Amino acid sequence: MILLDMTVVNVALPRIQDGLGFSASGLAWVVNAYVLAAGGLLMLGGRLADVFGRRRLLLTGVTVFAVSSAICGFSAFPGMMIVGRFGQGTAEALAAPASLGLIALLFTDPKERTKALGVWSGLMGLGGTLGYVISGTLTDLASWRWIFLINIPVALVVLVLLPRLVGESRMVRDKNLGLDVTGATTMTAGLIAVVYGLLQAAENPWGSAGVTIPLGTGIALLVATVIIELRARNPLIPLGFFANRTRSVVNIATLFFMAAFIPYTFMLTLFMQNVRGFSPLVTGFAWLPLSAAIASGIGTGTMLIPRVGVKAVATIGYLGAGAGLLLTSMIDAEASYVTGILPGMVVFGLFAGASMPAATNAALHKVTGQNSSLASGVQTTMQQVGAALGVAVLVTLAVRHATDAIERSVPADVATTEGYALAFRIGAVLILAGGVLIMALLERVGKEVRDPTAERVAVGA
């Protein structure tokens, strides 16, 4: 349910914009409020689950998700929607680590645990795919509000059944283990301030106070986060974790990838509906080839890793995905789905999918035992942070480009498409840079295929 909501909002974005009066840059907050909360608070959610119990945190997350979904569904103005989306992201940060932790404890037999993790991973991928179709169907046939309100009865069923089916469990940890709420709060606030400043630049000069003050504040808070983590007795993210070059390189590449991927889905959805006139239902089904291509790519990448190694698969995957995004950047205002959108989508999906298990294997390089949770949590956090920063930067550049073009008397649809194409080109450069980084700096990772835990972060991307 929560995983599905990561994608369900995409197809409904144009209707939400019209219904609540979001500006072009303000609409980005419908996505960013979610990913900022999920990314900034994820590690804290894992720590809370360890200390207070996984079932309790999962129930809390589902409750927060239900309340937040109601806020989104009944939103009367943009700020109300943003608050609701932030709440949904917070719910993911609470529920996701708790749910995975319950699987690890409930299924102690390695074979059974592998099966359970495979089902968990499959549900993540299925949730992403169903999100497009469900969003398109509900938005077109009913209202965009139902993509949020439908979560409430599902959450109530979970809240009733889960306590009867699953017992409480918690890890035995050091009694002096702190929560590091200060570190998590400072990081999240810093990211919000930076993203706010970047999005303000869509409608204000880069040197204006509305841009520089939040940017400066955000950077200061992020620097403070590093200092806090260095001094904390039990930091959420031990900075020594990044001493391993392979893990550092692949996490930077992951940030670059998500900084391009999420803006791609965000802006291509707007292009399909606002420029090409697709209905939400048609748009939802138009995204299915991407899901199929990613699934096929994941299978291919997993098969190739034992033969050619993690580094080769990750490099080829990133370079191919960048090429797919460059192909998409060739669209114009008259581009058809079959010739203008689909080819780049399929190429991007196949190579992006192939890179995912390889990148996640590299993120778990020389990680064993309890640190595997830390490694996967760090990669997921980098995914969310990359998504938020990418949307902020690329939407800002696209809006500024379109505004300048319109002032030169370029037709609105043409100007808007040119802005999207510019964003896609920059996104392609980011992914290609990630590929070059992997090719140049990634250490050799063994050709073995890891436990399916290694794929589950990638599938959730």
C-alpha cells in the first residue's frame, strides 16, 4: 500500500495542479514532500523499530499513512496537500524498515527467508507498476482524490489484522543506544531548505533573497548534520561507513541516477497530458512498458553479474540508461507516443533495470550481518535525496527555460516541451557521469549473486 503510493501520484499530477492551483514549480512539492520525509527520516525509522519494536512501528506507520492520506484526499489548497504528502513520506520511513525487520525475524530458515524477501521485493515492484494504472483509472473515472482516499479502508484492515497475526519483536540492543533525533531532524530540515531555495529559483533570480537565504540555511544545516553525526555516540549514519570506496562511489552514482529518473517520470507525465492531451487513464497505461522494461533489465542484469561482474553490468547499465534519456530528449511538441516517447522509454528501462541489482550488490560490498541493514538504508536514503534534489533542480531549469522562451513569443506548448527536453538532457548527463564514475573508481566486486536482499532496494527505486 505505502510502496504503491510512491508512484500513484504521478499520473494524477496535472489534475491535482488544476484542482488545487499549484504553480509549475509548486507542483514539484507533491513529489518532494514525500521523498524528503521518507529519505530524511528513514534511518531514524529503522532505529525506532529496533528500540520500540517492529510491529509497533509498523502499526504506527500505517496509522500515520491513513491520516495523511485523508489529508491529501480532502485537500482544499496546496499547503494542505504538501502536509499530507510529508506525512505519507514519514509513514514510509516508519513502516518500511519495520516490515523488512519483521520478515527477517519471522522467517529464520534461510530458504524461507529468501522466499519471503523475494515476495517482499516483488510486491515493491508490483506496487510501482500498479500505481500508474490505479492512478490513471481512478483519476479518469472518478477523481484524483480517490487515489488517496482508497488507502484508508486498506489501512484499517491492516490495523485490525496485523496485531492478531504478528507478535511483537525487538532486537536486543545496547541500553545506551540513542535515537539521534537531532541528526535526523537537522538533515531533513536542511534538505527541505535547500530544495525550497532551488524551487524558488524557478520564479525568482538566483541572487534574490528568496533563493539565497533558504539555500544558505539548508547548506548550514547539512554541515551541522555532519558535525552532529561525527560527535554522536551512536550516529544514524556512521560516516566511517563511506570509507569503503566502492560503497561511496555507487551511492554517489545512485544519487545521480535518481536525480534524473524521478524528474523523468514527473515531466514526461506532464508532457503526455498537458502537451499531447493524453487522458490520465491512457497515461497510466502508457507507463507500463517502462515497468516491463525495468523488470526485464533486472532479470538480465542478475543473470549477467556472475558472468561479467558487478562493475561491468553497472557501467553498461548506467551508460545505456543515459543513452535512453538522451533519446527521450529529442521529443518535440508534436511527438507521438510510438515514435517519440516509447523508444527512449524502453531503452532507458532495460539498461536502468540491468544496473539496479549490480548497483545494489556494490552498495553491499564487504558488508555482513547487521550492517546490511545500514547499507541498504543508506542506499535508499541516497535514492530519496537524489530524487528530491533532481526534481528541484531540473524542474527549476525547465520552468525557467520555458518562461524565457514564452517571453520570446515561442508558443507555450513548444516552450514547455523545450524545457522538458533540456531537463532530460541534463538528467542524461547525470546518469552518464554516474556510469563514468563507476567505470573509473569502482573496485572489483566478486561475480557472485547475493541474497535477494540485494535486489530489494533496487526494485523499490
